[in-house]
Amino acid sequence: MAKHRLFSKRNQQRPNNLSVEITDTFKSRLINGLDVFVQGGNSTVDGLLQELTEFLIKEYGSLNAPAYEAARMTDVPVIDHFLCSRKEQSLDFIEALFLQWSCTEGQSAVEYVNNLFDECFLAYRLTDYIQTVIPKITGQRHATMETEYPTIIPISDEVTFTQSIKPALAILSDHNYSMANSELLDAFSNCKTGHYDESITKSCSAYESFIKSICSLKGLSFDPQRDTCSRLVKHLIDAGYLPSWYTPCLESVGTIRNRIGSAHGRGPAPTEVPRRYHAEHMFNLVCSHIQLIYEAQNEA
């Protein structure tokens, strides 16, 4: 049976800007839909919440709670923790759900949460839940399973996330690009926590690591220690993957990093203070460039 969207949802007007604050409506809907995370196997919502309680106490030392007893909304401390937490720990709660043994649904739970983000007009999405079989090597009896757990990333709009960020992350899920993948996820995380200059620098690092991986895979000569953005772009142009008039566009990532990133190249007194929109533009730009370069070298 196809999912039916109620009248109020079909006719609500989307705001011009997505909210970065986690709304009470989103929290309530997530808590009431936790069964999505345990639909397979013998897991239960109660078991998931117990594991989550132990996990978060290890992380924080204690759980958040309402200021006075009468303000408690449930009799489950970890749910009260989520309902009264600020943005950062609310997002922690969501990511932590996927790390528990009782979470038996991976990608379907990701799609559920992303749908909630979308319907509540929140400026976040989860990356995919990815499981990769690593072939066994000499001495091993069995192949191993490697899991990349979902990470919450900030977005400016749904179209950019779908057409730029997700395809780039799909490319970087290949183990050949593991360094670039890790650095790009760090960029998302830094932006989410307000460290915009560090996010910009990490985005550029991911870009450079990706190009270095391409050079290695294609047998192009480069200096892994000294070659930074402009030199790396030159290797791609010289190899004929893209025409030379792409050079300023592809080098712009390094220019932005040097101007407003946390790297040493920006000088002692930057004239522009990096903001959220700078960081989002930077990783959106990097994701678009990654797709372009990947497709171009594939056809070369």
C-alpha cells in the first residue's frame, strides 16, 4: 500500500530557509517511530533504548533531564534526555541509534529519518548506511563485513543534497578514496558544530586527497607531500582529463581555503569571517568537482 500524505502535509508551504534547530515536532515524531529501527530480528524498542542509555552515559557521564520532576514528559530517562537536549546532543542521539546492536534496520531507518527531516523542514540529512564485504585474504577463514554508519550532515536544500552530496559520497565509499571520504565527513561535522573555517579546510583536504587517489590509480606522477590544490589540478589537466579552461574553476577550492579556511595560508588577519553559508558552499563545490573529475577520468 502506497504511503498517503495527509492534507495538511500536501498543502503546507515550504519555508525559504530550512531550520537548523531541532523542533519539538521532529523529536516527538522520531520517538513515536522508533519501531522502524528494530523491525528485523528479535530486537525491541525497549532493548534499543536500554543500549542507547548505556552508550550515552559512557559518552557524557550522565543524561540531560528536565529542571524539575513535574516537567518530565515520559518515564524513560533517555527519551527525556532527547526531548530536552539542545541541537548538538539531539543530533548525537540520532546518530547513536544506528550504533546499537538492537538497530536491525540500517538504510530503511536512514530513509525514515531523512523523510522526517524533510517534512519538518530541518537543514540536516543522514548519509547512507553502507555495508561492504571485504574479501578474505590469506590466513583468514571468512570474508569480513565493513560498516559505514550514517552521519548527519548539514544541507542548504534538498536538490543540492540529492544531486551533489549523495553522488559524491557514493563515489567516495570506494575504499580507494577512504581518506577523502573521512575528511569530507569531518567537514560536514565541523560545519554542523559551527567550526566553519575548519570545515572549509577539511573540504579542501578531501578534494586534494581525492585527486591524489585519482593520480595514484591512473599512474600519474605527483608529489604526495608537496603538491596541493593548484599542482594537483595541473596534473589532471596535463593528463587530458579536462580542458585547460577548467583550471580556474577547479583551483577555486584552494583559493577559498587559503582565504577563509583554518589553514596557515590565509594570513594573520582574514578580511572575511567564515560563516555557515561559506562552509556549505565549499563542500557543495567540492562534491560537484569530485563528480566532474570522476566522470572525466572514467571516460579518458
